[in-house]
Amino acid sequence: MKCEEASGHINEFIDGSFDNDELLGEYLEHICSCSACYEELDVMYIVSEGLNGLKTNEDISFDFTGSLADKIREAKEGIRRAKIKKRRYLMIDVGCILIIINVIAAILLDVFFWS
Ligand SMILES: [Zn+2]
């Protein structure tokens, strides 16, 4: 991902509206290796969190850098969990297909054996 594209995904990352894990992964990979984009995200995150704090009148944690790092860590963890879940579903699908093939084979053998 290039800086220009990464810049276009800042709001999606901040408000958590990324709906594509692959793209989110590319975005995270980019911001973790590009200090300019990380800084841009950091500034936008501080502004966004500050405004949200004013709007909701909640106590604001002023450790924005720490909370952004947590948000990035959580996003990476979410992607990792989604990959594991996807793999698990794939294994269940393969298992179901094998069972169906076994049942069909058993039925066919039964039909040929008794006919
Ligand atoms: Zn960049």
C-alpha cells in the first residue's frame, strides 16, 4: 500500500469501519513501517478522540499514543483471530464434504452389492 492510499483509510481505521480484513492488514502493515503515515494517523486520532471526549463529556485518557498503539494491537489481533476462524470453518467444510462422500460411497456400494 502506498502513502496516498493509506491516507485515505485513516477515518475507516479510527472509527473501526474497515470491512475488509485483507485491506486492514495492508493498512496496518503500512502504518507500522511508514513513520509519516503513522504520524498522520496519530494526529487524526488525537483530534478524533479529543472531540469525542468533548461530545460525550467523558473523562478523556490523555495517553493517546498508548491508546492508538492498543487500537493497532487489537486490530492485528482481530485479523489473526479472523484468519484462525476462517481456517477452522474451512476444516469443518472439508470434514463435512468427506462425510458426505463416505455416505454416498456407502450407499453406492450397498446398491451395487445388493443388486
Ligand atoms: Zn506512508
